[in-house]
Amino acid sequence: MQTRTYGDLFKLTSSLIGTGGQLADGEQDQLSHFINRRFQQAFDESPVWPRYLVSSEERKIALYELSGATGSTSTAVNQRYKFAGTAKGAATTPGTNVYNGYTTNDTLIYKNSSNAWVVATGVTNTLNSAGEIVFDDTGTVQYTEADAVKNDSVEAVKTWTPRAGSDILKVLTQNLIPYIESGKSPIGDFNRIHRNRAFLNSSSLEYDFFVDFNGANILNIASSATHTAFVSYKKQFTPFAVTSAYYASTVEVPSEFFNYIAHSVYSDFLRVQNRQEEALAEEQVAQNYLALELEKIDIRSNNNTINNRFSTYVSRQSR
């Protein structure tokens, strides 16, 4: 997609302001803050800007959240866990599920050779082509299932015995897609979540969900064996990080926002100077530029299924 440079944006805005040259240092800093403000305003206008839209990306579902650990291992243990694969090796119960931490990847929940669930830190392992976790080092076991009859699932364990101390480990079950997953872009806004890859030839079950501080909580998940979902989302907003040499900056500016930002920032400067009528006129110019870009999205959206579609017997429109 086309881009312009931050330096060009700074030059155009300065020209609109009418300095006849470069702004003073203090005014340059002020202008950079105005630019980021208007950049985010344009970014927030649509959930499906093509530049920031990711369609049907596979994401791991956080199935458990552990808490209650104290001491030096608390950070490694107290976190969310996702499905990693099935166990393989003499120190485990082969074929049983293995879960690893979202933030500390070498902390694993698995069944040992006695069929008891354990939480271990510092585990080294590899994932083979069959989706099996091959343990090179089973790590340091921090908690072990103490129930007389061993359970099939982690959430069914009633008593955990800590390696040291008297911590009471708590296990919260969830079906959560966090905003951040290693190796993938942070999620800014969730649009839609499907069971399988969507928008291909075959249809896919779409999940209902609600969003909170931690991410998207999936409702009525297909089955307990479901470990991933396919998320269509808008990327997280990232402001321009230019703090000096504004006029020479080669940082990329989305071309679809370029004219809107320049004219709306000029409007902001007019307001600072209490030239309200001129500011309103310039604001309208900026809005016209943005409306043209939004209209392009509306035309495309009415012919695809990235946005939900609202249908009646006379029309079909994206909502």
C-alpha cells in the first residue's frame, strides 16, 4: 500500500500554517503531538482499514490461568497457559495433554510417569511433526497433583502439593484469546472469531465473545478439545515515534491519512490562534478527505464478509 514520509507531512502542514520556512522548535514539538492525535482519530474511524486488518489468523486459546504461587518461582507459575501438544517420553504419561505458559514458555503443565499432573519450570522440549512434546529435560517440578485418584483434566485437581512452603495453587479455566501472542501482531480490536479458517470456500462456525481487559472471552466453544480459534482483528495503534529532525524524517505515513492529518492539524493550529471560523472551514476540508477514504471501505465492505452484513429484502449493507 502507498505511503508518504513524515517529513513530507511536516512540510505540507508547515506550508498550510504559512511559516514561510520551518517552525520554531517548540512549535515543532506541538505539531508532532497534534499529528499523533489526528493520526489516532483517523485510525479509530473504521475497524477495517485494509492496512491494519488481519483476517482469520490462527490464535492459541488460553485455557488456564494459575495463581497463588509465591517466592522466586511465582512469576513463572502465575500466568496463563495454552495447549502445546501431547506428551512423549518415559518421564511423562504419553499421549496426555501438555500446556505451556504464555509469557514464560518453559513453564509447563503435564502428567508425569505416575499419571499425576505437575507444574514444572525450566522445562526444555521440542515439538515434533506429530504434534508431540518430546521432553529433553522435565524441569523443576513446583506443584504436583496429590489427589488419590488422578484426574483427566487440570481443572479437576483438588489438591496440589508444592515443592516447598504452603502455597495453595489456584486454577481458573477460561477460553480466552489474549491481545498479545508471541510472534504475532498485538490485537487492537477484535472483529470476528471463527472455529476454523474463515472466508474461504467453506463456511465456518462463528463464536460469540465478549472483550475485557485481558482479551476476548469465547462463549459456547465447540468442544473441550478446541485449542485454537481464527481471529479477524484490527492491529494495535502505534503512534509516530519521531522526536527530532521532523522535516527530514523518512518514517512512513499511510497515504490514506496523509491529507486528512495535514489539514486537521492546520485546523488545530487555527484554534490555538483563536481563529475559530477559519478552523471550522479547514476542519471540513480535512473531513472531506477522510470521508473519501471511508467511502472506499464502505463500497468494498458491502461486497465482502469481513464485517457482519445486515440484510433485508431490499438491501444488504455492512454493519
